[in-house]
Amino acid sequence: MKKPVLDIHTHTIVSGHAYGTIREMAQAASEKGLSGLGLSEHAPGITGTTDPIYFMNLSAVPRNLYGVDIFHGSEINVLNDGTLSLGEKYINKLDYGIVGIHDLCYTDAGIEKNTDNLISCMKHEKVFFVSHPDDDHTPLDYERLVKAAKEYHVALEVNNSSFRKPERRLNCVENYKTMLKLCMKYRTNIVVNSDSHDPSQVGSFDSAMELIESVGFDEELIVNLDMDRFKNFISFNK
């Protein structure tokens, strides 16, 4: 199976708990042979992250660094009322939004309400991805999630970082197996990312790809194996 040519869930020092600059991350992506890099800084709700004004000036960043195409996103928090933690005027400046549940700003509400809240956030027209839907500390109904992702044109992430901290991502391997089988059943897209917080982690997909291959997943459903497929998925420059 081919490997991803883009890593679109990454964090720089702007997120407050990551350790590389934009250029350090882009240089690492170039050295790993990636064609594209997505910068997806944490939205409000995560301690120490940037003020939202950061997202208003993204046009100042070159669209290509070290031969790598640069895309701008944000990892936006799902809140307990089913809303997003970033305001509309900031979301409109992004190429894409990634929505995810983080326990720093979300309290487990049970499997059905967690799923309701996540699906509510997936309905936003700039949300194209869900980050690490894999942790039974905030359990999800995968049948409902996968069907909704198909309906709202959202790709579900297989997050390589989750495999490095299984004690924090409860039952993540089994949850991913369940999710991937349902994605094949319903023809729902996925995306594979590093969730890197340091340049050394950019383009690290090995654990995620090993699991994906182990279930015989259809690579046509992986949106970041091809640059054109990715751009079309997020309607970039359309």
C-alpha cells in the first residue's frame, strides 16, 4: 500500500505544547519526502494555545516551503453543548477544520451524547476531518459516526500518535479496527496523520499504516495518499 504524501495534523510552537517552528516542521516534511504539510494549531480550550487572532493572518505564511505545499487548518475542540471552540470568522480563514474531543475542555457525556456532540460539529462546511476518534474515555457509537462522516463529507482520522500512548487512548487499537471495518462497509473516507508536536515526528505513519493494512483496508478511501485527491476532498482553490 502507498504511504500518505501529506501530513495534515501537526502542531508548531504556536499550540503551546509543541516544539517546532513552521519552517522546522516544513523542513522535516521535505526531508521525509512529503509533498504537503498541514498546520493545525489547537483552537481555544487547550491550555497555552494561541489567541484566535493568529488564524486571521495565515496569508502571511508562504504556500510552499522547502518544496512542500503548506495548508492551514486548526484542531477545533468539540464542546459539551455540541458546538465548536473557534469562532466563525476564524474558521473562515482556514483551508480545513479538524474537530476532536479533548478532555481538557470536554467531560464524558456517555456514548450517545458524545456521538451527538461530535456529529453536530462535523456538520460545519469547513470541517473535513475528525481527530483521533479512538478513546473509550469518551466512547463513541462507531456505526453512527461512520454513517454521519459519509453523509457530511468528513474523513475519520487514524492517528499514529495514539499508538505511542495506549495508556491514554483507551482501547484505541480495537476501536480503530471497528471503525475501519465500518468505513469499508459504508465507503467512508479516512485520513492518516502523525499528530506531530515536534519536527522529528512529522510524516510518522508506520503504526497507523500497519493496522490499516492488517484489516485489508481499501486505499481508495484514504484521502491523503494523493495530493489531488486531498485537494479535491477539501475543495481547495475551488
